[in-house]
Amino acid sequence: MTARKILFIVLDGVSDRPCPELSGTTPLKAAYTPVLDKLAAEGVCGIMDTIAPGVRPGSDTAHLALLGYDPNKYYTGRGPLECEGSGIHMAPGMIGLRCNYATISSEGLVIDRRAGRIQDTAGLSKAIQDGVDLSKFGVGFTFRSGAGHRAALALKGPDLGHSVSSNDPKREGVAPLNVKSLKQAAENERTAAVCNEFVRQSREILFDLPINKDRVKNGLNPANVVLMRGAGEMGDFEPFPKKYGLSGSVISAASLITGIGNAVGLSPVHVEGITGSQNSNLSGKVAAAIQELKARDFVLVNIKGADESGHDGLAEQKRAFIEKMDAALEPLLGIRDAIIILCADHSTPCTIKDHSADPVPVIIRGDGVRMDDVVSFNEYSCATGGLGRITGAGLLPIALDLINKAHKFGA
């Protein structure tokens, strides 16, 4: 029997480097993962450079590559994709920026770039949407909350450019930066001025909000400034169903991944209680994916908690989340009519608290797969697998061939 469907599960940032806290091994290698190990034993494994050897992928460029959309062609910045995932329809030519709610002191210095990882920011975003006025620029905007401390800003109007800098200093103890033009052009200067005015007005609004005053009373960091980065111009993506002849869905708490799905024509699936963090409803996400496979040919699932631990430098927490995730993946063992892909989109080593270019482990499991001798899923074992070392652009074509959707090259 030839499988006809693909379940593509991205274990965001799950791979790592040796961690001193874990006796010099990785959280994935140190974790107890009987489900992932069984899937590895039933499939073919390898390691993967999502973009290319030595290139540190962003989650955005990584997912575009994994879906077969060359980031060198399609990617201008993360902002438009965050906007799409936050529920803002981005027409080609609109400018999008990804944003964080952050905390600044009375002296104007950033003291928490994530505002205590604040969760419910809908009230804050509504106040900004209602209160900021950019009419003097002739520019319209939409500002929406994303998951946790994240948000997105979309700008629409004439003579706007996307080559502008961030106001995020990327460290604490210093003031937010001014947004500046990165390429000398009137449209970029105009966009920089619009962004700086947005930050100025939104900051005044946030300082006076009861939500933030209550957070201060309760010993929590207020979300009193918006940091923005990743400006980009919305492009025009070939629809996934046209590109591959497959209907598809995306399941993710991360607005970025949902946005990429929206941009390429994957239908978003809502799952109650998914957060993109340690407390996410993982079992609900897996159940939704299995249910969605009944109606769709392709389902993309992103599971993000391990990436968060990597960025925070918490190796033991990352190991614990991997074990929690492994237990939630147990229903995958019963799937026999689909090709299952499991991989990371990038490594997020706890030792550097950021993405790295280290290759990531990958499994392809399902009917027609030539199984190898790998019996555990980690960075070391998978490196010995039958797939060898591949690139992200090669992963989906392998799965398409297994479901008999590949096209012959030549006669």
C-alpha cells in the first residue's frame, strides 16, 4: 500500500549542542523518548542543513525552505508573515513588522525584552489600535497581538519601503533605538518616521493603561513599550495546492508559522490551549493533526516549547519538555496510511541562547521507506542514518516521491 498523505511535524529548536548541565550531552540525547525512538526505528533517519551548511536559519526562512519556497527568492523579512499569522490579511506590497511587548524603566532603559513573557495582550493591542493616529502620514495601520508577548504591525499606504532597522537593542540596560532607513531612499525614510511615531504614541498609551498599573502592583513587569524588527514587504506566493497538488493545513501556536501557512495557502486549525510554551496543549495539537489528516492531504504541525527553553538557556527544562512532548506524540505510532516527517527547523543551543547552524535530526517514517539501523532519535544517532546529510529543500520532495506525487525528470 502506498501512503497518500503527509504529516509534517517540526519540533522547533529541539536540537542542541553538548550542555555542561547534562554531563556534556544534548537535551534530546539525555531525554527519555521511547516514542521518538520507535518512530526512528520504524523509519529512515538523517541530519539536515535546513538552508545550507554553516547558515543559521531563522524559523521563518527555515519553514519556507522546508515547504519548498526558496527563502532567497521569497523572503524579505519576518514581519509580513507574523502579520498574516496574527490575523491581518497582507496584500502584496504592504509592509509588516514583528513586535514584542517589552518593559522599560522610568529612565527609559529596557529591563525586560519580553515583559515577563506576558500572555494576554489583547487589551493592550486594542488600546494601541484605537489610540495611535498616523493620519498625518497618510498611512493606515493594523496592530494585533500574537502568542504571548508577541504582536504584529502592518502598514498600508503610498511610498512605503521595507528597508528599515529595528528599535530593539537586543539587550537590556539600554534605551530602545530609533528606527532608521537601511538603504537611502525616500520610501524607507518615510517608513522609519512612521515607525518612530507609532512607538512614541503607543508608549504614551501603554504607560497609562490600568492593565499595566495592575501588573506593577502585583510585582510584574509592565508591557509599556513596543519593540519592532523584521520589516518586510509582503510578497506573492504560489499556492501550496497548485504547487504540489495537495490540500493542506497548519497547526501552530506561533503566529509566524500560521502566517507562513496562510501565505502559501495552508488552512489554519485552531486548537484550544496551545501556547507555544511549556504549558501548551500538546495532546490536543496531536489529536487535531490526526483528525485533520482525514480531510487534508498535508498537515504541518509546529511544536515550539523546546525552542523557548533553548533561547532561555535552560537545558534541564528543555529535556523535561522533550519528554513531555514525546509522551504526547504516542498516537503517531498508530498512523499507517501517511508518511510522517519529524525534524527540527534549526538548532537552538542552550549554551548560546540563539539559533545555530548545527544540522538537525530528521525521521521519515511510513510505507515504502527503506528503514535503516537507527533506533533512537537524537543528533548523534541520526547522523548515521540512511538519509545521510540533506538540505531542507530536499526533504519534502522525498516525501512527495513516497506518496507517488513526484514528477519524472526526463523520459
